Amino acid sequence: MKKMHLAILLEWCFLGMATSPAHAGALRAGLGRTDITPPARGTPLSGYSARTSGSIGVLDPLQARALVLECGDKRMAFVAMDIIEFPSARVVEEAKKRFGIGLVLLNASHTHFGPNFHSRRWPEPDGGKKAFRQTEDRVIEAIGQAAENMFPARLSVGKGEITLGYHRLQMQPDGRRRPLFRNPERIPQAPVDPEVAIIRIEDADSNTTRGLLVGYACHPVNLAQRCLLISADYPGAMTAKVEKALGPNVLCLFAQGGGGSVNPFFIEERTGQPDAVTGHKIMGELLADEVLRAVKTCEPVKGPAEIQWRTKTLAFRDRWSSTATVPVEMATVMINRTIGIAAVPGEPFLSLQTMFKRDAPVAFPLFSGYTCVGGVEPPDYIPDIRAAAEGGYGASYTTHIEVGAAERIVNQAVMDLFDMLGMFFDVPEDQKARTKKAAK
């Protein structure tokens, strides 16, 4: 039934394209990868403010994976990084100057076991700034690899389903929510989104799979606070297994969604012990198994190739200040009038993903949270109105953005998609019809 529903939506979008002018040029794609693992020992780690010492080793490497898409004069990049967040005006500027890329989406998996560039505990002066710039260099290198090795491409899309996490704000008898950071009994607690979104990138000449973009929403905190090992967490375990299964020429990118309010069931208590099977590996490989199953059901995206995007910087009030503001730099992308991507920075609650998927006027909506499109510092947690009212971690503390911002952000992405579909007119529709009739 789900496969049939997707096919109908794809056909609807294809029919809609018949009334729109085709853009010149076929779709081309490129893929690149670089290692962004920081020094094994002494690197301040991100995500847990209670840590008082740096890393003691590497559990698994951190990587930056880049996908460049091109159609006619439009060229964009999606970069998936094993890092907590990554605003960078320099990467955006260099990608445009060196490779002619007009839009860069910097999606961070939000692993809590990568470098904290803002920490004062770096072993050398300005160590965080130096490490950040080195990481920028490697991200630019990954984009360059992709941009310089383009091939005729074809996209297909599909969806899997697996529940690996739970809503981490638990309702209390007083109508308020309190954080539930661990759930060892794995008791289901909604809302969560079990959907695994998959975009397959194929070489149109050889009919081979070259890459996958996999979207899923869940906090990467499988290794727990006491872990001082550098790790890509479950997204790294997932991409490693998928790439091993599909072969050395396939690159798998992970797109973190609205995971701000979702924690994993699998949180490891024995990380670092010899031969320990860690929670991140269990979860990552379960997700990989579902990706490998679902990728076989992907349906081709039909119709003329087309890439459009809109970028916006929205200004919000600080929830706790009468003078401060919270800027949100976001982007909305539409590919072949079928794939719609909402790229939102900060830590969006799952509800933003749910609202976008519900309202987006495309067959395949993908919500990309933790995503920077420039150098503006991302906001903290972005809760929806109900969550802000009910409170709890990320909803009433560790958040600064005004109540109602989440809904406005999603609405902006939805409006952008309708605009790119040509659904808004400069004049009332009846006036437009009269003007057209008079011109005849």
C-alpha cells in the first residue's frame, strides 16, 4: 500500500511537470569523502557539558561525505558530517568560488563524540579555531572531489520503517514533561517517526548505484556521557555496513532529521571495554539492515531534471530576553518537482519533521535538521508550541527561540515549495485570467 501511494504521488508530480517549462540540461552528480577525525588524545568532545577531560582514543573515524548535484546552471552540494554542528561561511564561499556551487547544505549527524571547537580545554592556544579551520579544509576537499568527478545521474526514492528510539520528554501527572534520557526497558513512547527516507543516486550510463542519502531522526547518544572515545555513533555504524554491503564504489550519506526530541533505545553502559558490542553498533546495523532492504523498493524519479532552491534568514525574538534575537538561516530545495528538502539549523523537535512531511506539496519530502547553509550560529533546541507549553529539556530550558518559531520555520519551507511549483500569482487568479483573455 505504501509503495502504491508513493507511486501515485510520483506520477502526480510528473503530470504537474507537463505544464512547466523544462530546464535545459540533464542531471549530473558527484560524490566525495574525506576523513575529519581529530587527534585521538586530548580532543575536547562535544555534547556533554559535564565532561572535564578530552578524548582518550578513537572508537571509529569521523568523515565528511559530499554529494554534488547539477542541472543546467544550478549546482548544489549536500555534505553529511560526523560532527555535532558546523556553521561555516568559509566553506560556502570557497565552494562557490572554486566549484561554482550556489548552495551548500552542511548537515551534522550531531554525534556527541566529535570535537567541541568552542571548548577552552584544547591542549594548545587557539586549538579549537585551528581544528575548526582544518575541518573546513577537509569539507571543502570532499566537495571538490565530488564536483570534479561528475557523472550523468538518475535518482530514485524509497522509504523503510524501523523504530529505534523514543520521545524523551515524559508526561507527568501535573501536565508538565520531564526528561527521560535512558529507557533500558525500551518502552515505546511517542511521538517518534519510524520512517527511513532513501534517495538513491545512480550512474545513468552504467546503471549502477553510486550513492545513497539516508534520512532518519534520532539523537546520536548511544555511547553515553562517560565515553571519551571519538565516534560517529550509530550513523557511522550504519553507513559503514551499507557501504560494505553495496561495494567500494558506493557512498552512503546520513541526513539527521528532527531528532531533537528523540533518544535511542540502545545506550551503551560498557563502552571501551575489550570486545564490547556497543549500542551504537547495534542500532547502526539494525538501521543499515532496513536501508538495505528498503533500497530494493526505490522508485525512479521521473520527468525532466530540475533543481530549485530558496534561502531565507528568519529573525525571532529570544524567549527569555526583551532585547536579544535568534536568527535562523535556512534553505528549501526542490529536485525534479518531486523531492523537497527543508534544511533547518539547530536542534529541531521531531514535530517540525512531522509538520513538513504532512504539508509539503511534493511526493518525497525530506526534513534535514542540524543543517547550516552559512556561517550564522545555529539556534539551540526548536520546540513546537505544544512542547514549549508542556516544558522539559529542550522545550523550556536549553532553548532560546520564541514560542511559535517552529511552526513559522516549517511554514516557510512549505511556502517556498509552493512558490517553486508556481502556485502563487502576483495578482488575483481571476484578474490573471481576464488579462490573459484580453491579450488574445
